[in-house]
Amino acid sequence: MTKKLNPEMVDTTNPEWSAKDFAKAKPASDVLAGLFGKVQAEEMLKPKRGRPKSVATKEHVNVRFDAEVLEQFRASGPGWQTRMNAALADWLKTHTPDELKA
């Protein structure tokens, strides 16, 4: 016994595919090149994983700071690491590499 279809739920503009429809189907790699061009099609078919690459990449390092310094930056709320980076970058604008030597 087949289940009765609710007429309000039947999508007449996009009916379910039959075996004949699947047999006629072509892979996206064959179709996209004709629609968008080869370069655009290859870009569309590449898997994109993870976070997008940033223009300004940063390097991960372990650094030890005084507790008071970290407390003040953390107390400023979310984005404190970015603000700390900006403060160091600003300091470097007015100081020479020779001043950094211990």
C-alpha cells in the first residue's frame, strides 16, 4: 500500500527525479565549464576547507608578560590580543631595533 501524498506538499515545478532523469544527468565538472568558463568552473569545484586565508598572516609564539599587563588588556574585553598587538606595533613606530636589545 502506497502512502497518499498531500496535494499541498507536492512540488509540481520540481518533481522527484526518476531513473531516466538520473541516467541523463551530467557531472558538475562537465556542465560548469560551459556555463562559467574553465577557470571559474575549476575554482567552483575546489573544496574550500577551514577559515579563509588572511591577507596579513600572523605568527603564533609563546610569550610571557607581567600579570598586571595581561590583567589590564584582558579587562578591556574581547579583542584584547588584537589591541595588545596594536600597542606593540605603535611602540615600534617610535623606537629603533637597537632599543630592543637587552
